[in-house]
Amino acid sequence: MLTPGAYARPGVRHPLALDLGTSTVRLWSPIRGTVVTAPAVIAPGPSGRHVVGRAALDAVASAGGKPTWPVRDGVVDNFFACVYLLRVLSAATGRPRDDESPVLVGVPATATVRQKNMLIAVVRRATGGRVAAVEEPLAAALACRPGPDCGDVLAVDIGDGRTEVARITDGTVVAAERADVTNTVDQIPAIVACVRRLSAGPQRVRRLLLTGGGATHPDVAARLAAMTGRAVSVPAEPRLATLAGLRLLLTR
């Protein structure tokens, strides 16, 4: 079972928490103490070298270059582009290159073993650190409920191009499904169907935890509560829930 501080190590100065999404990448390191947020995109820059994040979008808008989005549906789609993206953004946190401090990266609960291994390989190549992957629903649930209560909860992560519903029991993801519909509002029936399937059994899950950018839509929580008959919790910053959980795991 994951608990706050599980990956903390005495004397480690440059740990890194990483939430790599389809459209946005977020990083945290104690060096700066703030979250680095950037679009998950690279593109040719004015000097011929590739630029990343907001600079890449600006370069495309001004020069019309072709952008590369190296993450698709929450997993790595372009290995080398993703390495370049993370290498540049990791440096922006102030973390020294090829530092061996721990790096925690969130991984979708429905990712295959191959997809998880590719993500770990990308992060290791980009940062040089000792990389561990944590399922995103577990990290988000830890951030939203750090106490000893380990009852059942269904975590619903509404992202860009990938929505996951995961059942967490005793601090472990016991089942997970994807509900992939582009429009956030149209996803609600698909999410409800996942909730019903994952709630099957004698122990009825009473609470939904909504995270991800789609959780900020004004109608999502109310509709899910009405259609599932369950209490719905939304953290103050649902986009940062996964990263906040990874940060808790890295710090005492």
C-alpha cells in the first residue's frame, strides 16, 4: 500500500515528480518548489533547433512548422520526441542533468506492460534518475485522502483523449476501464457504464473521485452524482491531483 513518504530517501536533493499527459506535462522538484507546466509538444524553432511547450506552439503560429505531440491517449507515442521534451522541461525545474535522484512518473492504470516499460525507459533516458511508475488513480487518491481510510473508491480521471475509471480497494487498483469519448459531456454515459460494471459485487462503492482537466466542467460532477447515486468528490485543483500524490510519495 502506498503511503506518504514511501519513496523519500534521506539526503536526496533532486527528486522529481512527473505527470505526463496527452496535452500537458507537469513536473515538480523541491529545487524550485513550484510546478512546471507546459504543453506536451515540440516543434522546429526559429534557429532550426526544436523548442518545446509554449515556445513550440508560438513557433508553429508564427512560422507554420509541424508540431509533434509525443504522447497519445496518455502513453508514449514517439519515444525520441518524448525524451527531448522531458529533457528540456526537467532542466527547467533546476534538476541537474543525469542526476540519480528518484523520479516518480504517473502511468495510466489501463496501460499495458509494454506501454509502462516504454514510459519508464523514456523518463530514464531523459532524466538519468532512478525511475518508478505509480498508477495515476492511486497517486490522485493519495493526494485527496492521505488518511488511514482505505475503503473502496472509484477514481475517474477525465483527461484529453483518455478517461479512466479505476476501482481502488485497500490502496490497490483492483480493476480499471477506459471510457474514450472526445466530448467531455458526452463521456458521462460511458463513465456511468464503467462505474456500474466496476461496482458489481457485494461491496457497493459509495464514492467517486473526479480528477483531470475534464473534472472542472461545471456539469460533470452533478450529472455523475445524479446518474450513479453516489457521492462525488472533486479536489480543489483536479488537474494537479496526480502530481500532488506523486509529490507526497517523494517527501516526508
